[in-house]
Amino acid sequence: MAQSKEQRVREMFAQIAPTYDLLNTLLSCNLHHGWRAAALRCARLRPGARVLDLATGTADFALAAARQVGDGGLVVGVDFCLPILRLGQTKVRRRVAARRGAARTIRLAAGSADHLPFPDDTFDAVIMGYALRNVPSIAACLAEMARVTRPGGWVVNLDLTRPVRRWLQPLYHLYQESVMPFVGGLISGRRSAYRYLPESIRGFPPPDRIAEECRRAGLEQVSWQPLSGGLATIHSGCKP
Ligand SMILES: C[S@@+](CC[C@H](N)C(=O)[O-])C[C@H]1O[C@@H](n2cnc3c(N)ncnc32)[C@H](O)[C@@H]1O
């Protein structure tokens, strides 16, 4: 029987989990931390806020959010892939032991993006990094993100996209077709995962369509911001 997209994606992340952080840094030329910082500004986090980091992976976004909400806040990271979530948990524990940031406010849990185990209006902000491309239904995922956000709270999505600057497009195409699968395959041993990565970016709807989906999910003040010439894009919207 053919595997569902959900199963394929879960298995793929389980396989590449051990080298995920290293490859994230190498393949984004270390831009991913700055992109997350820009996305967090859109989430308008205050000290004491409750945040959901959906598809948290190795918890980098959750750790960055925890620094902003401080010791009085709460950051919940949810992911459906247990091996990558365990690596996230180890990283969080190390930060707690080293007393770095506000990592002890982080709780990690298993869960799927289109069926979140939280009541309506639970979080002040819901953030997601580099995962909307991977979910089986973008509409169902955004609807869940909006559902668990409290009225007046923000939903923020950061994902990899296609460059908007024309001169960047051929270079990026070359980079995607050769560098990504080669370097990704060499380091992770899973070349197919790093062939899926450019395919998923190409298959991701353009920013105006994602913005439309955000509005359909009930969000208002929806806007998007391309980063680094469109290599990544932030979408944000407020729950009325
Ligand atoms: C590219 S990683 C991003 C991890 C993290 N957000 C970051 O900023 O580095 C994508 C993550 O999304 C998770 N994921 C993909 N589809 C999911 C789904 N339907 N429900 C929950 N998690 C999902 C994967 O397991 C993986 O950890």
C-alpha cells in the first residue's frame, strides 16, 4: 500500500534527525537563525506569554521564543516525529543544565499539525518554522493554528520559498539541483531527503496564495515578508 505524505515525511525526518541542525546551518549559510528572529518579531511576544511552536523539530524556534517570553512564560513544542523531538528534548535539557536562556519554560510533546491536542484559544502566539510545506493539508494546519490561538494573538509561519529577485533564480536553481542533494546526501546519508527539499519548495504555493489560506483560516491583518530576496518568507495574521 502506498504511504501517505504524513508517513513519508515522518520517516524522512526520523532518518535525517541526527544531522538536521548541522545541515540547516550549512545549507542556509547560517541564515536560518536571523530568519527565525525576524519571524519572532511578527509574533509580538511579551514576557510571560504562552507560545506554541508547531513542528518544533530540534526545538531551535522554541528556544528562541523562550528567551523572549522569559521565566514567567511557557513555550510548548509539538512535533509528530519522535526521534527528532527526542533530540530537541536533549538540547533543551542541556540548556537548562547550563542555565542558558529560559529553556526551562519549554515543554515538548508529540502531536500532529492538523489535529492539535489543545483547547480553543490556548496560546498568545502560534509559530511554525519550515514545516507548512510538509503537512498533508495547509488549510487544515492553518485552521488548527488559528483555533488554538487566543483572540488578539498572532499566528506566524516561516518557510523556505522561491527567490523573488530574477537574477537570483538561476543561481538558486543550480544550488537546489546540485549543491543541496550533494551536500545533504553526503552528510546525512539520505540523498533522497535533500532531493525532496527543493521539490517541496517548488511545490509550495506562492506567498499570495498562502496569505489567502491564512484569511480563510479566519486570520486578519494578514501580511507577508520575503527574507533574503525571497529565499524564505514570513506570513503572519491576527486572530480576531
Ligand atoms: C524542517 S523541520 C523544522 C523544524 C523546526 N521547526 C525548525 O525551525 O528547525 C520540519 C519539522 O516538521 C515536522 N512535521 C512535519 N509535518 C508535520 C505534521 N503534520 N505534524 C507535526 N509535525 C510535522 C517534522 O517532523 C520536522 O520536525
